[in-house]
Amino acid sequence: MTAERTVRDLIDAPRESAPAELAALFARLEPVTIDFLLGDWRGGELRSGHPMDGALGRARWYGKSFRSANDVQPLVCLDEEGRKYSNVDLGKGEASLRDVEFEGRVTASMIYDGQPVIDHFVKVDDDTVMGIMTGKKLRAPYFYFYLERDDGPAASGGCLEADR
């Protein structure tokens, strides 16, 4: 890409982006499979002026855990001691993964169990995905975020505690 920024640029040097720029980046990236997403992921926001900008940070959001297509922890947060737990109160339950068509392409998408919200994912590289949160109750424009594979200690093996 010439003068255009990439998702990696936005992760490495965060700044607010126009929703149209983020939508264009999302449209250029390839869809992912459910198997590609399995595992634990650290996350971050791609700020766009969306009303939800900053909300995940305030919730101490860490990322997501995709154990299987039917066992997803969408809001893995950190408690006061820095321990990971699935915040089922905030997420109104857990989630599942399905292949869903979004803007003319089928990609792995996460569907929340307790609210009308779907996150769609595309591949940035082998260890990074870009996500776009959509839903009936979300105000436009869409909310954008990214996930990076979490290979650190305690990243796998079901170390997450139940919601407090």
C-alpha cells in the first residue's frame, strides 16, 4: 500500500481513523475460518470516534477465547489482580462461532448468546485478525477492533475463571 495505513500501522501507532478508512481496510482483507480463530487472543480497539471507543479499556478487556465453535468467551477481562476471567455479565452470556455472510463475503463470525451482536473477522496475518462489531442495537458506524494470538503463559488450558 502506498500512503495508506495498514491495520498493523494502526495497532503499532494507534490513532483515531475515519470509519470509511477502517471499512476499506476490512474489505481488502481475506475472510477467516472458524478453525483459524481457535485459541486465545489479546485484543485492542481501532478507534474511529464510535460511541464505544474506550469502553473495552474501562472494562479491563483482555481479549477473546475461542475454545470451539460452540464455546466462546467473547469478553475475557482482567480482575484487580490481573487474572483473566470471562465477564459473562458484561457480555450477557458467552458466544458461538458460525460462518456468516457479511457485505458479500462469508467469514467466521462470533454471535453473542444474550444480545443481538455479531463480530465478523478477517485476516491481517497468521497471528492477527481485524474485527467489526455489528448489531441491531449498535449505533452506526460499526465498532472496529483487532485480536492477536495470545501465546503467553496461561494463554491456554482453560485458566479462565467464571464471571465474578
